Amino acid sequence: MLKELAKFKGFSAKNLPKEEPFAPGHRACQGCGEVLALRLALKALGMNVIAVSATGCMEIISSPFPYTSWRVPWIHIAFENAAAVASGVEAALKALKRKGRFPKNRRVDVVAFAGDGGTADIGLQALSGALERGHDFVYICLDNEAYMNTGVQRSGCTPYGAMTTTSPPGEKSIGQMTWKKNVPAIAAAHGIPYVATATPAFFLDLMNKVKKAALVNGPAYVHIYSPCPTGWGSKGEDSIRLARLAVETRIFPLYEVIEGKYYITRKVTKPKPVEEYLKLQRRFRHLTEEHIREIQQRVDAEYERLLRLAECL
Amino acid sequence: MGKRIAKEVSIAVAEAVKQCRVDVIAAYPITPQTHIVEHLSELVANGELDAEYITVESEHSAISACLGSVATGARTFTSTSAQGLALMHEILFITSALRLPVVMVVANRALSAPISIWNDHADIMAQRDVGWIQTFAENGQEAVDLVYHAFRVAEDRRVMFPAIVNIDGFTLSHMIEPIELPDQEQVDQYLPPFKPRYKLDPRKPISIGPVGIPEIYTEAKKAQDEAFKNAYRVIIKAWDEFEKIFGRRYRPVETYRMEDAEVALLIMGSLAETAMTAVDRMREAGKKVGLVRIRLWRPFPLRDFVRAVKGVKMLAVVDRALSPGATGGPVAVEVRSALYQVPGRPRVVSFIAGLGGRDVTVEDFEEMADKAYFYLKKKPKESYEMIGVKE
Ligand SMILES: Cc1ncc(C[n+]2csc(CCOP(=O)(O)OP(=O)(O)O)c2C)c(N)n1
Ligand code: SF4
Ligand SMILES: [Mg+2]
């Protein structure tokens, strides 16, 4: 176990922070899982934070001038560069502290938020650079599995078979034709101290992981599965249910990678069939039984692979 | 006063950046800017410069990191050329609109294709509208002096705009010239510490970079434009102050033998010395030719420029960049439009020369001046003309 994490006892229902760094009154859709993930992540981090956002739903819904939902200092520059902007913030804090222009002992966590598009696709290079350089910051990918802000186009994180506006099913297509890109594995391949997956359905787990990400020295990456009723064609009230089902079907396993070691944080011994998850969302409604079998096989195989990673280390 | 010593201009620029006590540098290598950033990494590595040096993975990330840094309250520098500057393009607009005073030295170079590492102004002309303060240096001393000036102006609370200092790639950046680096105390006297009014600090949270709905976008842009135009006064004052401390005088527009000139050559950057030789030769031959050099390109010094060309019959603008299918080179188009409302304005002829490292010789300048004389009698057939093209 990393020594930075040794003292951290974890959040529980009894010791939740009172502060809400992310204010209500924002413009997210009803039942938005992404804004919930964002709020919980910030709640875990607290008020001594500088936040960077990539362009995307969360940036748009939180900052229609003259309003802002951010009670912590916040900057948004562009779509593909949240990790690079955060690098600059982190470097500046380091320099200013060293030169006595910022209180030396004041802890400030630098956190970058980006969607799956801003992370897996257009922002991957900036992310890789920042992780490789070892900046002390937390990068949080809020994965709603498509470019929602621009009207539900596919991303590298859109799951196989899903319908989006640029992966429409038709005579010659089943919808998204590729399997979801494994960004946590890419992040882990940088040899950074901390990588984790989380979902707002298990909110204490989410908060603990984000807090740990902040506590470790060096870069940390947290990939948060974030249901989007608008983009998925699901009911707003089903968002938490979907987030839980994604874990219980093994579609989105919860784990940590600490100094290269994989730990499954929620073992799913009796998985539910993927169909239970798929059928709650219009984006999968065109799939045939055969497609669903194909997805089930892939999910089983991926989970096996994850188990082996967690066991052999 | 510091000593005048022979130095490569890039090295002197890096030394000047050090004297500005920058806190953060984020840069990516590209010829011909490399010597600047290499020397800065050396200064950081050996402890001569106390700064964070971010070895980013691209120029896009270089400028992005610079924005994060300057928004946190750190004095921040970057440098690039050509393809690197083009890759930054998107973020350059955001830098100025968010009023984040990054300072950048551009070692000007041609843009691909064909790929060329040599000098012209295509890279910077493609960034005309990004809203950065832009100056052009003629020689090594000026390059260095413009760096101090850039930080001083950019970070002034009345300004808060980023600034680019342009130096011609190779033909200036790699020259060894006698350059006087001032004493550190003088630089400290000239350049106060960076103290932005707003910055990212948990003790006083602010939001930077919100959504601009149609109800406020125009007003935001109007405010930006007003502030940018007002930067002109601070730019001039900062040069006045510079003269007091360092003894060298800079103005937005320089003139040479313009007293009674009929034809004037107009240039930006390091070609001035060659052009002056050409002017001297033509003067000896009895031709009334003068030279105008624009040092401050943005905000465009309209009044200084109009004053400088007063009484001239024909202005021969020598552009170092091509704007395909336009009505002239970028500088020519700019000054033609600047003069349009001026009664008794000079005529303007547009020449494109020195692309991708092609020499512009004394003879070339003489040819252009002669053509300008000729066009006083006979209108040019084309709206612009490329000089030195091999048949
Ligand atoms: C360089 C650039 N290309 C494209 C866009 C348009 N754009 C803005 S947000 C976005 C998609 C965002 O998707 P994601 O990162 O998944 O975030 P989400 O909106 O889903 O939360 C796109 C394509 C842009 N702003 N900048
Ligand atoms: S489109 Fe989806 S991610 Fe965006 S605000 Fe609505 S529910 Fe949230
Ligand atoms: Mg998304």
C-alpha cells in the first residue's frame, strides 16, 4: 500500500464532507449521471482544489455566464487539452510555492475533468503527455459513452452495438462496430501510482477512489461511468439502476490499479445477464439475440482477463 | 550598464527571458526556435534560472500549459516556429480572450508544404487575428529588448494580453551579434513582479472560461477589442520608460531617409539593414527612396504609420508571406486599407519576396524601388508580384 494512503480511513455515511464545491442550479438534464459523478468527485476533493474542465456537457451546463456552479477556482480552455492545462496549473503552483509567492504548506489538489471524447479521442495525447511527465494531479474521465454535448456522436468509448448519431444501425451496420477503448489500461500503462474505475451507483466507493487519487503523489486517473438518459434513451430515474447494473453484469467492473497492481474492488460472483442492462436503453434496442450473445461473450472474456490481472500480481 | 558581448541571438533571448525571472516555461522543439528553449532548459538544469520547465508533448499542449500556468499567477514563457505556431492556433485566440499574458518568441519560418525550415513570415501572418500583441525585431539587441518590453506590457493590469516577439528564423535567430544584456537590477527596475488581479486560487475562487451566450458574446468581444486598442498607450509608455532605464529608444514605426522620399520601401523584421544599403545606393544615384519599418504589428499603429509615409508617392510593400489569391501580401493589404481614408495618400504596390529562406538582396530592393517608380507612370497589371522567381 502506498504510504500516502496509509492514513486515509475512507468516507462513510457518518463523515461525509458538508461542503458542496459544485453548486446546484446547473443546467444538466434530469437524471444526468455525469453531473452526479462530478458533484461527488468534487465533494470528495473538498474546497482546496483548482479544477480544469474540457469542453463538453459538464462545462456547458455549469458555466452560462454570468452564472457558475463552481465554488472552487475553475478554468475551461478547450476540448482536447484539459490535461495540458492542468500540467500548467500544477507547475505554476510548484514554482510559486518554491518562490514563496503561494503558502508552502497549503495543500491544493489540481483536478482535470473531461468526457470520454475529451479523454479517449481528441485529448488522449495531452493526457498521455501529462501522465508520463508525472505531474501531481488527478484526471477524471466522465464517461457517458459518446459525445453528448454535440448531440450523441460515437466516441472511442461508445460500446459495441450502441446507436449514436454517427453510428446509426442500418442495413449494413449494427450501430457502433468497435469495442470500447480501454482507457484505464492505457493510463495504467504509463506506470502512474493510481488508476481506478468508479460509478455514482456506489457513491462512497467513488468518493474514496477520487480522494485516494488526490492523496497519492504524482498523476492519478479515475474513470467514472456516467449514465446519460438523453444520449442513451433511458429513463432519468433509471440512471443509478443502470450504473449498478453495469457493474453487476460485469460490463463495467470496479477496480483499482495501485502502483501497477490490479485490485478488484467489487467482485461480481453471480453476474446478471447483460440483456438486463441493455434492454433499459433505446440505444441498444435494435440488437438481435445474436448480437447480445456476442456482447455477453466479450464481457465474460474481458472479466476473466481482469481477474487474471488481479490474481497474478 | 551591462557589457556588449558577441552572442548568438537565440542565446541572448534565452538570457533575457531568464532575467525576466520567469516562473514557468512550457515549450516543444522546432527549428529554428530550438536554441532558445535548449538554452532555457540548460539554465533551469544548472540552477541559474529558478523555474518549472514543462517538456510538453506538443505545441498545442505547450500553449495550453502556459494558459494554466499564467492563470495560476506565474510568469510564463514559450517559444515556437512555423508548424508549431500553426498547431497552437486554436488556443492563441483563447489566450487573448481570457486575458492571459503569456509571452512567446516566434522564430519566424515558412509553413509546409513543401516543408521548409527556413525563414519567412507565413507562420505569423496566419496568426494575424489571434488578438496577441505582436512586434518584429530587426536585430539581436532589439530582439532582447522586445522581450523585456513584452513582459512589461503584457502583464500590465491595464493590458493583460499575451505578446509575441517575432525574430526572423536563422537570419536573425542564429546570428552572432554584439548584444548588451542589462544588469539584473535594471531589468528588475523595469519589470515589476507579476501580480494579476484575478488568478486561480482556492482562497478566492473564480471561474475562467465560461460559456458566452449570444446575449453577452458581442459585448465580451467589444470589451476585448477596446482593451486591446488601449494597450497601444501602455506599449508606448513602456518604450519611453525603457529609454530612460536602458538608453535605447523604440517607436512603433521606424523610418530611414524619409525626409523627401517619393518612393518608400516598407518592411518588417530583420531585412532592414539590407534595405538601408539599397536606399543609400539609390540615394547616391539621385533617386528619392526611403525606408519604413513596422515594429509594432498588433495593435496596428495607424497614426504613426500614416505620419511616417506622409508625402510619399508610392509605397512598395515587401511581404514575406503569400496570401494566395488575395489582393496583395498581408502587410500590403493592411496598409492599403489603412491609407484608404487618408487624403493625398500614397499608392501602394505589393511585392512578395524572401519566401522559405530565399535571400532578399540589395539588388532585389533596388529592383522593387525601380518598379515602384515605374508604376507611378503605368499601373501594375497584377495586384501583387513575386520577386526573385527563377524562370
Ligand atoms: C477541437 C474541437 N473539436 C470539436 C469540438 C466540438 N465538441 C465540443 S464538446 C464535444 C464532445 C464532447 O464529448 P465528451 O468529451 O464525451 O463530453 P460529453 O459532452 O459527452 O460530456 C465536441 C465534439 C470542439 N469544441 N473542439
Ligand atoms: S446530455 Fe447526458 S451527460 Fe449531458 S447533461 Fe444531459 S444527461 Fe447529462
Ligand atoms: Mg461523453
